[in-house]
Amino acid sequence: MSLASSRFLSGGFRPFFLFGALHAALMIGLWVPWFLGFAHIPSALSPVVWHQHELLFGFVPAIIAGFLLTAVPNWTGRPALKGAPLLALVLLWLAGRLAITTSETIGLTAAAVTSLLFLPAFVLLILRELIAGKNRRNYNVAVILALLFAAQVLFFHEYARFGRIELASRMAIATVIFLIAVIGGRIIPTFTGNWLRRNNPGQEPPPFGAFDLAAMSVSALALVLWAVSARAEALAPFAGTACLAAGLFQFARQLRWKPFRTRREPLVAMLHVAFTFVPLGFLLTGAGLLSEDAGLASAGLHGWTAGGIGAMTLAVMTRATRGHSGQPLTAPLSTVLVIYAPIVLAALARIGAALLPGWTMLLLPLAALGWIVAFLGYAGLYGPLILRKG
């Protein structure tokens, strides 16, 4: 079978969702015993820094790539990337994962250079498609991806100079959460409205308007202040206040999307459940900054990462995979029990570990187990749909 006709390389979501899910599970499966001192990975990065890098610049870009390589052709009307060019992009991503994990052997400089190749290549690809398709509305997506690449460059600079990461990790998390708020603000009301019209006629989500713009503006300000306050502690009170305001705005914004009217369909309801961790993260982070409570601040951080990022990626991955493989747009019980329930449990346990440090040795492994089960569950249940011919 040629690369061009390969089912696996016929759409970006296929390799990137599957490899991203496997990487997510393996990443946590390796990190927890390493962090607890029971194992060692031949990486020049410390356990916490390796974990941060592989979550933010390994796993997240893979899922973003899977989503955008599927969405951009719909936005532009241009052919989707497939075959050998898609394979080259996947191999570039895989090379970065291998380089970072073996950087103790090959050297951190070589590993950093290798891992820094994927995002700019992907940004240029997406920007080329948007320009060729005259799709100016989505230029902001390319800008957000460029900010994520800038955060990765800063990541290696900070680690080389200080041996720890402060500003870069916050910059990356802020960028990803803002992207989730942008994309979520498009797809969640749309998918909700589509389902309601067919299954539960009545009130529907309103179109993007002045309230959404205000929510996004406050959220952008809050995320910038939160990121910068890693270096400028004097900004912490302002960042905290802005985060509380952003959390309230985003909660109110989500309520306008009629989340409770979708509870009969987990495939749609899970999008709402996952998005809830975005405003929750804002509120916990804001409370932590204002009270100078490290536990609350950590809970907010992990609300965004384990919840906002982890749960939202799986919600999007399952829906996109079903939609693009000809499956009914409904989540079977296996998806709910093996994917959705474990990732929500993982997020809540990780938040709990931050709020209840005395329970860390119980809650941290529980969070890790839930995360691993959820992503392996996606690979096991949806991998056959990705790989199936015809």
C-alpha cells in the first residue's frame, strides 16, 4: 500500500491523535515512578521539567496538530495534508520526543534543537494553508501557535540559565488555555446547537457576541498577568483579581451555551464538563494569588492542565474520530466508563493532591492511573477506528 493511499496517513487526526494518546499515557506512566524515585529516564532534564516539557511541547502540539490538520481544510476548502508530507511531520514530532527522553546521552543542546523543529514547521504549514485559502479569520490560530513555539524556546533558555522553569511554563499553559477558550467557544456552542435541534428543541446557544468578546479580553489579560507574575511578583494581586474576573466571565459564558440541556448525550456533555475546568482553573489560581496560598495556586494550575487540557483533548478527540470515521455521533457506555470518567477522576484527584498535600501519596498515583487509563482507553477503543480500512 502506498503512503498516499494509506488509511493511517489519510488525515492528520489519525496519526497525531493515536500517537498523542499513547505518548500521554507513557509520559505519565514513566514520570510518576521517576518522580517518586523508583525509576530513571535518561533525560538531561529533571523529572518535573521533563514532565512539563513533554506535556506542553510534546503531547499538546500533537493533539493540536491532529485537530487543525482536520479543521483547516474545512476552513479553507483546500486538500488535507496526507501521505508522505504527513508522515514527515509525524516523524519530526516523534524525533523530538525521542531526543528529549534520551538527552542525557545525546546532549541537551542536540535534543533541544531537534525538539524545536516541529512547531515552526507546523506553524508555517498552517499559515500557508490559511493564506492560500484566504482565511484571514483564523490567522489568530497561527499567532497562538507561534507564541507556543516562543514559550518552548524560552523554556530551554530558562533551564540552561536557572536550572528550573518559571516564565516559560506559565507562558505555554496560558497560550494553550487561551487556545482552548477560542476553539472551545466555536465548537462547543456549534455542536451543542446541532444536537439540540435534532434531539431537544428549544433554547440554543447564542452566537459569538459582545459578551464573549469581553470574556476573552478579560481572560487574555488575566493569563498575561499570571504568566508575567512568575518574574514580577508585584503583579500577583492584579493577576489574581483578573483571574477571578476571568473565571466568572468564562463560567457565565459557558452557561450561555446551555450545558445542562445536553446531559442526555455524553459526547456533547463531555465538552461542557471539560470546559468547566477552564473557569475553575481561573478561580483557583486567582484565589491562590490573592491569598498567597501555594496549594490553591497549584490546584488552579492542575485544573487547567489535567482538567482543561486533559479532558478537553479527549472530548475533542473522541468526537472528531467518530465523526470522521463514519460512526454515530453518540458516546457509547464504553467511552464514558473507560475514557471520560477516568480523565475527570484524574483531574479531580490532581486538584485534590494540591489542596490536600497530606494525601499526595494516594491522590497523585490515583490521578496518574486515571490519566493513563483514559488515554490508553482512547487508543484501545478508537485506535481501530483510526486504523480501519475503508
